[in-house]
Amino acid sequence: MSHLIRIFLVLVILLIGVVIAAMIFDDSGYVMVEFNGWVVEMNVWSLSLSLIVIFVGLMLTNLLVKASLVAASGSKSWLGQWGNRKKQNAFTAGLIALAEKNYLMARKNFQKIENEDFDGINLLAAAEAEMQLGQPLQAKRYWRLAATYEKSVLAANLCLIRDALQHCQSHEAITLIQSLNEKQQAQTVVLKLWAQALGQAGKWQELKDKLKGWKKALGNDYDPLMQQASKGHFAEIASKEGAGQLKQNWKSLPRNTRQDPAQQAAYIQQLIDQGMHGDAELALVEYQKSAPHPLLIPMFKLLKLPNPTPAIKTLENWLKQDGLNVELLSALGHIAFNANDKLLAEKALAKAIKLGNRQEDLVLMANIKESQDFPQQALQLYKQSMQANED
């Protein structure tokens, strides 16, 4: 509107100028234009008015062209916004359908935006829908596509790694992990999967070496993983070279390795698996001279010796300092039962059950009562053990 007003003002000023000029000058002049057989005759004032009309017409044409371009640009922008809303609606509807476990509807919506840029999140969601629909190959295709987006590369590769491990493809899982950058490899979730892959591949020594550098990152998961790795490594030695070589290998390890409770537990477990219960008992007592360790206490229960005096004496000494320790009482009860000392076993288990009411202790006490010909008490203990398991 402002442009039209300006054009109108220009037109008025020019017309006023022509009128004033005609009033001042009496001679109107004469102009003739000949072009290709066409002849136009007019005076100066007619020419001036013609030029004014042409000038104003050009200004109006310019204004019309600009308005048309703006309108076309606005239409294009509106169409683009409408397209984006449509894609966003499909993405939202897909996520909602996935949460509602309507996987066919989720698939339908995600297929609409398969080639759109949602930072790979749409592809991860589509893969989940395909997995739920029993289409793992299609899910893997989506994971690989999601891995091409920077923001979803780690999540997509984690899915691929887990899938490989689930299908016992440990070497493929390791290759995928090694393809990640250093920052991604240092993630705790990646380290756990890496450990699982190395264990599945039977690379126990490599796993043990890597775990030493992962101890801080793994936190509470370090001990069970190291125990698993050491157990696998020792089992491999024992199966190939025998129990004697297993003991020699243990003695040849560095002192700090032999002082690691996780590796001690794995070594003792292998001694027990090889039937060397006496050596396992001595190791358990020796490695806990200063104080009992949570990883080693349960291993007393696995000892089957006719006269495990050192182990029983050690447990009783600890109980003098901590008589309400359920783990110690349970361990004493089990080792005494295995040594056929049912009186001591019953005494220790009764106190452990009173304090902890754990299933393994209840079942063992039921066995003792059954052997003593107290079927009703045994039955009650079995029922109690089932209840403890449900709790």
C-alpha cells in the first residue's frame, strides 16, 4: 500500500508540473516520430503526458512483479512447513504406536520417514518395531543406516553388537567395537560388551589384560568379570595341561595378581572343579588371613572334606568378632554339613535362618531334618524356602 501511495504522489507531481509548464509557455511545440512506416504526431504536452504514463506504468509493473515473487516465496515456505509437519506427525505417531506395542502401525509410520533426517532416531525406532515383528534382518538394515548419523552412531552400533553376541558371533562383535573411536570405546556399556565378546570368543588372557585397564571404569562390575576371565583362563590351563600345571601357573603369576580377590576366587574354583578340595581349603584360609572377603566366603560352601578343621576354625574365629554375619554362619553350616558334622551344621544354619531366612540355608536345614526323621519339620522348611524364593 505504501508503494502505491508513493506512485500516486509521483503521478500527481508530474501532472502538476506539466500543467504549470503549459500555463507558462504558450507554444505547445510539435513532435513527429516515424518508425518503420508508422508516423506519430503530437505536441510537447502530449509527449510529456505519454512519458508520464509510461513511467508510472513501469513503476506499477515493477511493484506487481515484486509482489508476485513474495507471494510465490510465501507459498513455497508454507508448503515446506506443511511437509515438515506431516513428517513430524508420522514420527510422533510411530513412537506412540511403538509404546503402545502396535508394531504394525509403528512400522507403517516409520516407513514414511525412512529417508528423512531425524538424526537416526527414526531408524532406531523402526529397527525396534522390526525386531518385535520378528524381522531381525530388516532391523539390522535400519541399525546400519542409523550408524551413518553422528548422533545415533553409538546407539546403533550397540544394537548391532548385542545382536551379534546374541547369535554367538563374537568376532563380528569385536570388529564392531574396534571400529568405534576411542571415546566411544571407553564407555562403560561398551567395555562390558567387549568383555562379553572376548569371553564368548574364549580369549581369556586378552580379557584379563584389558580388565586391568578397565577397573576404574567398570567399578563394581570389575570383580565378577575378572573372576569369570580368570576362571576361563585357569580352566583352559587345567583342561590342556592338568591340575599340576594349574598350580605352577598360579605360583608364577605376579604377586599383585595373586592378591586380586577375583583371581583368587577363580583359582580356588578351578581347584575345586579339579577335585583338589584340600588345596582349595588351604588357599581360602591363606588368602583371608587379615579379614574375610565377600568373594571368597561363599566358596567355603563348596568344600567337601571329611575334616576341614582349618576352614571351620577360621570361620569360628571370624564369628567371634561378628556373630550376626549371615554369610559366615551360612558358610559354616554348609561346610560342616559336607563334613557330616550335622550338629554344628544345624546350630549354624538355625542362627543364619533366624537372621536371614535365605532359601539355600532353608533347603539345607530341611535336608538335615529329613535325615533325622523329622518329615513335618522338613516339609515346613521346604515350604518356607519356596516362600523365601518368591520374596
